[in-house]
Amino acid sequence: MSVSDAAGNPAGSSQTLTVDTVSPAVAITGGATATTKDLTPTIAGTSGAAPGTTLTVTIAGQTMTTLVQANGSWNVTPTPIGVGRWPVVASAADPAGNVGSARQTLTIAAATIAPPPSGPTAPGGQPRGTAPTEAAPRFRAFRGKRVRLPFALNRPAKVTVTVLRGKRVVARLSTRRRKAGRASLTWNGKIKRRLAPTGRYTIKVRAVSATGASARDAATLRITRRARG
């Protein structure tokens, strides 16, 4: 910009204008996919936005806000949400209005099969006093005996248990639980009215809530012959 006075003497000034088009970085701990069995998971991450910037997180119909801390960290905790796969979106805007965001698919799995602990065995090859656990479950049963397949739910759901020998489905059981807690389904140990042969089987469990959220788990079953005494 330039001007001149009545005598024709010129004068001027200049200014460099910088346009900010860079969005602040946002990251969610765990990356693009994560899994938990916590129904109120703490969602955390980092951001390159200035400390004190408001960051918004959405999951399962909930919208939460928090502030970016001095070290760039942030976290929020939703109210209880159901089992299933949930999209998570975290976003923050800088003073220029540029919005940075990150996305994650969070899987909440709460349907768990209970493996047998060590201890006395009840009739049918099933242990006494089984308890739900997060470990990879394994079962053992005697050929010709009914097999009880326990599971635990955090909310009412329809449960389907599928028994496979190799890749072939040999049995499928289902029930609708009206409340959360421990329960079980019982397989008669037969395939097309004949006793299931000895060997290794795969047990797959799927639980679906009234809202359509689902969770899966699996276990190994080994059928053996009862030793003759």
C-alpha cells in the first residue's frame, strides 16, 4: 500500500499475511481398531492443538468434551455402552477454524465362556464350581455324556452356541436370556442321533442384545473315552 502528500512525496507500508490451513493433529490410543471388555472404557489420546483447546469425542450416540492438557494428552469416559463394534470419533479445532480428527473402531466384548478349573469332576465330565474367566477356555467331556457349555452375559441377550468338528457344524443351540449373569446350554453329545466321536471340537458363542450389539467368544472341547477301571 502506498500514498503521497501534496508535494508528491511518496510513503508506504507493507504487511505479510499468513493463512493457516493446517489442522491440529489428533490421535486415539490404540490406533484404528481396539478391543476391550470394559463397558465404560476410557478413551484417550493426544493432540497437537494448543493446551486448553476443547476436544470432542463421540461414541454410541454419546458426545463428550474435554480439554487438551499441557502435555497434549486428553481422555474421556462414556456412560455404560453395550457389547459390539462402535465407531469412535475425536476432533479438535484450532483458532483459525481448522478441524483435526481421528477415528477408531472399538469392539466391546463381554460374552465369555467359562473354562473348567482344576478340581473334582462332576458326572458328565464337567468340573464342579466353574467360574467365568478371560483366559482361552478349554473343556473335556467323556464320550456319550451330555456337555454343559457355560457362559456369562453383562446384559440380556440371545445366545447361540455352535459346535464344530473341523469346519463342519455338528450342533447348534440357542436361548434368550432375560437378564445378565451366568448361564449355560447343554449339548447332548450326539451328531445325528449317534454319539459324537472322540477328538477335538470347537465351541463358538455369539450373544446379541436387543439393540443389535453383538459379542463372540470361542473355546475348545475334547471328547475322550472314559478309562476302564
